[in-house]
Amino acid sequence: MPVKIPDNLPAIELLKKENIFVMSDLRAETQDIRPMKLLVLNLMPLKISTETDFIRLLSNNALQVELDFLRLTTHNPKNTPEEHLELFYKNFEDINENMYDGMIVTGAPVEMLPFEQVTYWPEVTKIFDWARKHVFSTLYICWASQAALYHFYGVEKKPLDKKLFGVFKHTAWDKKDPLFRGFDDEFYIPHSRHTTILAEDIAAKEDITVLSASKEAGLAILSTRGGRELYLTGHSEYAPLTLHEEYTRDREKGLEIDVPANYYQDDQPELGPVVRWSGHANLLFNNWLNYYVYQETPYNLKEVPNLGDIKIKG
């Protein structure tokens, strides 16, 4: 089934060129199926690219998904036209009474700042708290994963000696977890960050479960509240050229940056990337939607008064 998204969203035409099926609001009205209602809090500066990345993954499953995009009112992004935000994004006041099956919170380019110095920290933590009572399962990605772990559990992020940049090999700590159904013994995830979360800090928190890690990239996927919250430190959603564009941009700015690890053919940028993560990225998002959202969420969320207290079965 496709993702139901607003008419004229730029991602529609981009994804049609990749033979990915998405459904406009008008066509979706003829489908007699209760779709999974998902909310995406998009904190990335290039919002149209990020929208396309997530719709690409969410479209590749058998469930119909109805997608809302959420913006912050205390932050005005410089790289997305205001007209686009006004047309396709909702403010918190528009959705604060809604219930959602799932929510995705993206990364943000503020990881070098202490959390409390991020200008929109009060608003984003308000949304984190709201999600615990209004969303069945929330997926926090990169900076958002660090921010939520700090907000809910007091886990501090730590600076790295140099940027973790590239595509790294990972393993699942529990292959029986539904999130890893269909996974190979080893799989790859792109990372692009200057900070990390230490394993010893997580080990001190009884409420946090490590699901996947990497020798090079460290902790990769964590879970709390029986799967009601998942934390991804990397970027499985990245398109094939995202790391290349970041590498090229930083070089043009004169910034010191290494060639992304395990990314280019023979580590030579002129030969282009070798995509080795997209298959498992699709599995990851499909498994989250199927086993953590669709098969666990109540059919009618509005009839569940204490959504925040429900736990996903092990």
C-alpha cells in the first residue's frame, strides 16, 4: 500500500521517477481501509529532501500510511521556502489533540550545542512529552535520539575526536527481536555526527535496551518502554548521494573532512558510492511499522484513554 500525502508535495514527482507508488489525498479517500497515522517532526534544514527520504521508505510496505508533517513554531528554517511550510506542515496547535500510531523525529544540525542552548529546546521537549501520551511508537533519529535519551533518562552525549562519517557494519544483539526479521547477520547504516553516546552510560540505565551496535560506530539502535520508543543513532533513511553531497559541500566550504568510510567505490569519490544499506533500511522501517505499530496499536486510538501506559508485547 502507498503513503497518503498531501497533493502537490514535491516528493510525489521525485518518487514517481523511482517507480515508488504514493497516493494523493483525493485518491486515498476512495480506499476503505484505516491507514496507519504517522507524524514526522522534521528538524532537518533541507526539509524537502528529508521528506522524500522518509516517504521512500514508508511507501515500501503493504500498509497504507497517512502522513502528517510537523514544524516548530520557535524556529524558522532558512533552507525551505515558507510557502512550502505553510502548505504542507502543521503547527503543534493543529495536532495536539490528535492520536498517532507512529511518529518519527529527525536529526538536526545542532549537535555541537549543549541541549539547553538549542533555541527550540523547550518546544521540542514539549513534543517529546506529548508523544508519550499521543503516539503509540516513536522513532528518534540521530540528534533526536540523543536529545530524547537526555531528556527522558539523563544520558549525556559525548564529543568525538573527529566526525564519524561513512557507512558502517552493524550487528543485532538479539536477532529474535521483530525489528530484525529478515536481516542478515551483518548490515550497514550510514552515520554522520560529531557526538556519541557511551555504552557504559547506557549500561547504567536499567530501562534502556541496546538492540544493535557497531565496532566502529558504537551504539546504533536502542529501545525503551517495551518498544514504544526506539532510538537510531545513524541515518538508515539516507538516499544514495546524501553523504556525497555533504562531503562535497564541506570541501567547498574549506572544512576539514575525511572521505566517508566504506562509501565510495575503492574510496575514490570520482567512482561514486556503493549503496550497501538500502535493503536493510527498508526492512527496518517495514518491521517497525508492522511489528511495533500495526500489529500492536489499538484499532481506534481515540477509544484508548491511557495510550501512554500501553506497552508493546515482547
